[in-house]
Amino acid sequence: MIHELDIAESLLVRYGDDKGNNCYIAYWPSLTSILQQWTARDKPDLCLKVFDKLTEGQDPETFEWSGTTLVEATKAQNIFAYHGLAPRVYALVLLNGERLAQVTRYADKTGDPDIANAKQIARKYRIASKGHPDIGAYLSRTNKWVGGKLVDFGEFYFADPGWYEAQLQQHVIRYHKKPHLDEVGYQDCEELGVAGRRKMAYRKRIMKLDEIDFRGRTVLDIGCNNGAFCREAARRGAARVVGVDHKFATGNRELANWLGYWNVDFLQVKLPGDWKVIRAKSGLREFDIVFCLSVAGHVGGYASWIPSLVGEVMWFSGQSVEPRAKYQSDLARDFSRLEWLGYERDEMPRKHPLWRVWK
């Protein structure tokens, strides 16, 4: 996913000697402040890695960085970033309609290269480098590192993308704890062709998702499963999305990365006891939009910590075959407006009571 971002040209000048063959780093306090607001992240080291201008009529999705599309190189970079070996990329942006950039972390020269770990990651994910049959030798070149961060991904690609997609498909299927004869997950994942017991198209319709503007908003999904609603919120333009569940954060992160949703975080948290970890790790006290769907029975019931995380609006549904009355009075106490949406019935014959509520 590539976003459009307009930035004053005076902030896009190169920072010091941070320049590559076809890119450079823009890293100034005023620019960092803009990027913090745009990504809804309070990171003091956000910067832009700015690339050459697009040629007339060029598709940004096919723009190459030293032989690999920037999209694929970003996916490879984030795999290393998740293991602490590279600056994480939060977005790809088209700057002022003419050149691409990564919104990323600044590599500040601290630390030392962990070449052995980098080689292991490349083998595990079958990541290769064009023009370098021995990626291990490439990773051993110290000029590709800034301190403890690998920074040059221009030739990196997934040598066996079909194999990796199959791993991600199995992640979606494994996420449901109960065994099934069919290759289905709990939530579906249309991008990878995996069906689910809970149907996203149906749920989006009954939840009236189109009535809420997600652009520039912060979003939390409590009990996110494989992250289907997190990815949907990001697709609809949310500035920042956080998904919380008790397992599989690593797989969810890799799935979102592969599908191009880069400004999404997944936290593995035991609820309700560790609910404050959501604030501590996300840096956000409240979220504009919250999903809390069919998880109350798994997190100790509906309690005050749930509405305390909601800044504006929440979708809330109970467990299967629970009556509407079980939650109605508590929701009315904690929110100024309630909209009863009926019962979700995509897991027939089960049904889940569903509301949309406003602070």
C-alpha cells in the first residue's frame, strides 16, 4: 500500500552524508514532527528515505531499488527489522506526487552488525540478493550496515514467494484453536484465498463499517485473531492500528507486512490482567476507534478497562447465544449513545449480540 504525502521541499533535503546510490535520508526535527503526527507514533527518530523521481507515467508499485521493487525490498527489510536487525519501515509514500520514500527509523550508528543472525534470518525466510548468489557474503559486507542495523535492501527479494505465502496461509488456518476438516481459519483472509468461519464481507455489512471515516484515526482491535479488522482499518486509511490477542503476534505481523499494511502493530497480551500493557507498548492512552468482538468471555467479561481505551466509537459484540440484555445496561452506563445492530449470524446457528457505541 502506497500513500500520498505532501511535504515542504525545504524539509526533503539530505541529512549530512546519509546518501546511497539512488536514495538519501531526510531527517530534520520539523520533518520528524510531521511524521510522528502522520503515523500516530511518538518516535523521535522517524525519517524519510527518499528515492529518485519517478519517470513520467511510471507505476509506483513497480519502482525498483537496485533491481528489486521497492515494495518487495520493504517487505524483506521489515522481516529483518522485526528481529532487531534493520530500521523498521512504517509506510511507503509518494512525496508531492513525484518520488517515493520510506517512512522509517533512523539508523544512528549504535550497536554492531550481527551477521550470523542476519544469515539465519535470510535462510529461514528464503530471502536472496540479486547479483549475489551467496547472500551470506553480501550480509558480511560491513558497508551494508550502519552500527547494528542493516540498511541496504535494494537487491533483496523473496526467492520462493509461493512457499512463504503457503506458510502465511497455514498461519491463518492454525489460528483457530479447534480442528477442522476444511482448510479454513476463524477469520477469512481473502488476499491469500483462505476461507473463514467468520465472514468479513457479511460482518462489514452488518456492522455498517462504511459509515465511519477511518482516515487518520487510531484503531484498536481487542481479540484481533489473525488481524482481519486491523488490515481492513489500515486499508481504509487509519493512521495507526494496534491488534491485541493472546497468541500468534509474530505470524500476524508477518502477514500484515506481506500484504503491505506496515503501520500495524500486534501485541501478545494476557487480558484482562495486562490490559495496561496496551497503553504502555502502543504509546496511546485511547484509540479513536475500537473493535471488541466476541471476546468478553475470554477476557474476564465486560469491565471498565474496555471503555477506558475508547476515544470515540466502539463496535462491541457478545459471545454466541448471549442475550442482548446481558450487556445493554453496562454499555448504556459507559457510553453516551448506543446503536443496536442486531445479532451476527455468520456462524449459523450461533448468533452474537452486536452494538455500535459512542463515548
